Amino acid sequence: MNGRLSGKVAVITGGAGGIGLASARRFAAEGAKVCIADFNDEAGQAAAEEVGGLFVHADMSRDEDIEPMYAQAAEYFGGIDILYNNAGISPSDDNSILDTELAAWHRVMQINATAVFLCCKHGIPHLQQRGGGVVINTASFVALMGAATSQIAYTASKGAVLAMSRELGVQFARDNIRVNALCPGPVNTPLLQELFAKDPEKAARRLVHLPPGRFAEAEEIAAAAAFLASDDASFITATPFAVDGGLSQAYVTPE
Ligand code: NAD
């Protein structure tokens, strides 16, 4: 593995599991010093140990956790170069707008959108102090296209992430700060595996839209994040960066 991120300090929210953990491993393998920020202390500690980084307890549902998270990481590593705002939730009580309660809407918007706002608000000044840096905000393919199997708050929150990232990318371009919205397609996670086990028909209905005929692996999203974080992506900013196997561009897929 080359050292594209050598000497860079990255703070990854939700870095204790799923795509965040795969990214922490990939970033560390490419030379980055990684701060895992998560509300799962046990998994977060283990992840930080594994990648030789720092664990900071931070709950994205608590506004007051976010500024100190960056302060702690900056003090420990001497600065921050990469904000990877990855933590997100998609709870089962968020579905059709006709059934979704306001409480579920607020919970999803808080973690998926408001926390990303606060991460950018409190994290970008650290990048400015370094003379530049990178922000990766995790959106989703559902920010790009509509689904009849609706998760209305989730989709709206990811749309907010997409628009916010575009605006920040434009605003901070001359500060040498790149901001992109990473838009993964469906990823092979425990949640999806459970869906397949419980309801193969429902799962197959999703798979038919994917040109490669399979979901992504977390490592494939991590590889894209590492690219965006690196100087190889030096002219890529303010963009919806789809890593979706062609899903968002497909009309009919192979049988
Ligand atoms: P995951 O559930 O596997 O992992 C999420 C991580 O975030 C966990 O470590 C969890 O502890 C942490 N987390 C959850 N709530 C938190 C909170 N309040 N404060 C701090 N940490 C918290 O999720 P994932 O599948 O790896 O998804 C990561 C991101 O990618 C999310 O933003 C998700 O919306 C997005 N995404 C996922 C998929 C997919 O198919 N998995 C597709 C598109 C986008």
C-alpha cells in the first residue's frame, strides 16, 4: 500500500464499525494517523488500538460532543487534515412519510445532517489552521434518486448533506479545502444481510437495480474515501461522488 496519506491526521466519525472501520484501516494503511470518534466505546477503543490511533468518545446526537472531539484530536496529533463525517443511522421507524413520526424525523436529521453541520462548523477551522485539508461528508445514492421503498427522513437528511457539501466546497476552495459528498450505493452490511435472511424477495427487488448484480463491500467505499482524502483527488471538490456500481445511472440492468 502506498503512503498517499502519509503524515495526515484524519478524524472519522462512526469509525468503530461498518464503512467507518474499513476506512480507518485503509487510511492507516496509507499512512494516516486516525482518530476514531464514536459513541460505541468498546468497539471504538478496539478499532483505535488496531490502527494505532486515538479513540474519542463522541455521540453525534449530542451537539456539545463535537467541538471537544476535534479539540482532543488536534491536541493529541498536533492538528487535523481530514474530516470524514461518516456516522449515520437508518432506523426502522423511518419509512413512508405517512407512518413516520416526527420524533423519528428529528432523530435521523440530528445525527445524519445536524451533526455533519456541526462537524464542518467546528472541524473546518482546524483545517484552516493547517493551511488546507479535506472534508468527506457521507451522503448516499438516495440523495440522487427516489425510492418507492421510502425512508423519508434518511433521504432528506442525505439530501441536506449533499447540498451542504457542495456549498462548502465552493466557499472554501481558495482556502485549499476540498469538500465532497460521498454517495455510496447499498453496501453489504449486517443490516442488509439480515434483510436477505428475513425477506429474500424484498432484498432481490433491490439487487435488480445494480448493474454489477451485487452490493458494494465496505472496503470498496473505504478505497474511494481514501482517494478523495488524498492529493490524487486534488481537483475534485463540491461534487456528489457516487460509488454505487452504476446504480444511479442505470435504467435496465443485465438479467
Ligand atoms: P454502521 O451502522 O455499520 O456503522 C455506523 C457507525 O457509526 C458505528 O460504529 C456506530 O457505532 C456509529 N454511530 C451510530 N450512531 C452514532 C452516534 N450517534 N454517534 C457516534 N457514532 C455513531 O453504518 P455503515 O453502513 O457503515 O454506514 C456509514 C455511513 O454510510 C452512514 O452515514 C450511512 O448512512 C452511509 N451509507 C451506508 C450505506 C449502506 O448500505 N451501508 C449506503 C449509503 C450510505
